[in-house]
Amino acid sequence: MKLLDRYIIKKYLGTFGFMLLLLTSIAIIIDITEKIEDFLSNNLSLWTIISEYYIHFIPWIAMMLAPIFVFISVIFFTSKLTSDSEIIAMLAGRMSFYRLLVPYLISAFLLTGLFYMTNHYWLPNSNKKFFEFTDKYTSSSTEKYKDNVHFQFKKDTLVYTQSWNNTEKSGYKFTLEVFEGRKMTYKISADRIVWDTTQNNWKLENYSERTIQNELESTLENNEFKNFDWGFKPEDFLVQINVKESMTTPELEKFITEQKAKGAENLEFYEVEKYKRTAVPISTIILTIIAFSITTKKRRNGMGIYIVVGLALSGIYVMIQQFSSVFSTMGNLQAQWGAWMPNIIFSIVALILIWRAPK
């Protein structure tokens, strides 16, 4: 590796590290002002706050914005090189434009690998402890209520409740149906179902139980109270909002498979998360090429115009990312397209800019 390559890689990684430290510090200060009352009301020590919360908050916020940090970092240090005529000197020394891009790509690939491993394995394990802390001491990440919950428990059992109260662990207008093929063999309905924490089973109120032997024979029982143990738990009615961020990718894939077997809906929310864990690290390479392409031409306005353009493009990238995720979770756009749409659009932009860049 040439001295010039080491120089650019050092500038790239050093600037990124500085930006990451600076912007993360600002995020911590803002977060402290929002959560100081929660910390004081729970009598948390400084060591507890740091060791159980901020040690996990930092990687969470850093990985959320890491590609944008990379983009701004490349714009910042490359525009400085251009302003000081270093880029011009490199090109004048018979180094080709594309050869100059090599150390940038080496740095981008290094960070992509780091972000990939972090997103798929390291960050979810950290998030588990992060969300445990927020659930206990600050805002809860668990939904309190949900309407029209239905899922498939085992291959032949369907469960439904019109409304679910997660605080009370109870549901209203409950129905459980058992099938043999397409034929229903058992059905039980109740006005209310409550999880009995003392016996670890379900208590039914005002229930109606029907067992069907054949088309002509069936038994019916109506009563006020009865306890059942079907094997499913309260968490099967409601999963945490942040559960997707607390599972490694193998755990997330297993979760999606199990939820599909239960007949759960709206799994696009989790599938988008799975695909984004790869798409976001890859965006580091794309954004590096864009940042390199727009900052190698010397302009009268200096670094100012580059920073403005960089922030604008960063905002557009985040906006496209949010819109595509919403279209996947709420619309008809497939999850993989929703996760990769920003990269596809910005890859086209990167190719156009690298082709039109002055060489």
C-alpha cells in the first residue's frame, strides 16, 4: 500500500471517528436533558446510569446514523483536501481519478464489514439490555393495548380476541377453534380471558364450550368460570415494539418463521428490519462514492457549499429510507424493496456523479 493510500485512509477513518465522537456527545447531552427527571425519580447512581444505560445507548444512536456520519466525514475531509489543492496535486502527479478512489473504497469496505457484524449480531445483544433499562426506568417500549389479535397456535388451533389489555394480561371476546383438516372439531368462546399468575393458566369468564363429534353430534357447555392451560402465553398476543431490534438476525429469522406458522399478520415490519441490517452497511460504500464525486472539484465557495450539499443529500437519503419503510409495512411494497430502495436510488446517483466528475 502506497504512502498516499495510508494518508487518505487515515484521514477517512480519523475524520469519521471525530464526527462520531462529536455528534454522539451532542446526542448524549440532549438525551440527558430529556431523561434527567426519570434518573432522579428512580434514585439511580451515576455509575448505574453509565454502566447500564449509556454504554448501550451510545452504540444504538451511533449505528442509527453511522452511514450519514460517514457521508459527512468524507465530504468534510475531501473538501479540505480539494480546498488546499492536494487533490489537484495528486491528479497532476499522474494518479488517475479512479485510482484516487481506491483508498476511499478500502476504508468504506472496512466500515461496511464492521457495521454489518454490528447490525446483525453485536448491536441486538446490546439493545436487549438497553430496552430492559428503558422499560424499567424510563418510557416503556411495550404496547399497552391492541385490537383484533389473532394467531395460529400449533398447526390446527386458531386464537382470536377482539381486544387485548397488556397491562391486565386480559382479552375481551375471546375465541379458540381447533380443526382437523377443514373440519372444526372444537370451539370455545368467552366474554373475557385473564392470565392467572398464581396457577400460570387462563381463566375464562362467561364461556361457551362446544365439542363436535360429527355433523349430527356435538356437546355444548356454558358456565361462568373455568381455568384452561392451552400452552400459549400472554406474550403471544402482543410482542414488544422494539423486539425486532433486540434479536440477532438468526433469532429474528426464527421469530418471523414462528409468527408465520401462527398466522400472524404485519410481519413486514420485522422483515424490513432484517433486510435493512445489510442494506444500511452497504450504503456506506455508495455514500462514500457520492461524497468523493462532489468534492473533488475546487469551487469558489470552498467547503461551505459542500457541507450544505452533503446535509441536503443526507436528509433526502433518510427521507427516502423512511418513506420506503412505510410503504413496505403499511402498503404493498415488498420488504426487501423497502429496505434497499434508498440504496438503489443513490447507486444510480453515484454512477452519474462519478461519470460526470472532473477527472
